[in-house]
Amino acid sequence: GIRCEDRVLHGELEEEIFMKQPEGFEVAGKENHVCRLKRSLYGLKQSPRQWYKRFDSFMTSHDFTRSSYDSCVYLKKLKNGSLLYVDDVDP
């Protein structure tokens, strides 16, 4: 499984985002070059939304439906009449 602290690192980006080279990782002679991100990064304002989109896609691909009352609650009715729900994702 994915630890929740790492969840923001697994979201795909929908746009090109560039950043300065991280301190201590600058390439000698190319200090003015920038890095293009391939995935979300801690502190990136898009990261939580991108992770939620990935989580939502996973849940719906496993036959859960989003509650019409709360988009963070997922429901799945089983053939035996049982109802599963997911309302929080904790580490």
C-alpha cells in the first residue's frame, strides 16, 4: 500500500511545471538551468488535487461510487447485501 504521507508524490501532473535546481543538487556550470517535474512534489499546490484524482480513479475502477452528499465518501454494495464505505484515509 501507499503510506498517506507519500500520497502527494504519486499524482500525475496535468501541466508542465519547472523549478529551480534544489539546493545542494545544482549541476556545476548549469546553475541557471531549471528542472521539469515529472510527478507531484511536496509543497506543490497542485499535489493534493492530483492525488485525489488518482485515488478517485482507483476507487471508481473498483466499483465504488462517490456519495452525492460528500465527495470524500465512497460506497459499494455487495451482492450479499452488505455495504462497504470508505470515509477517511489515515496512515
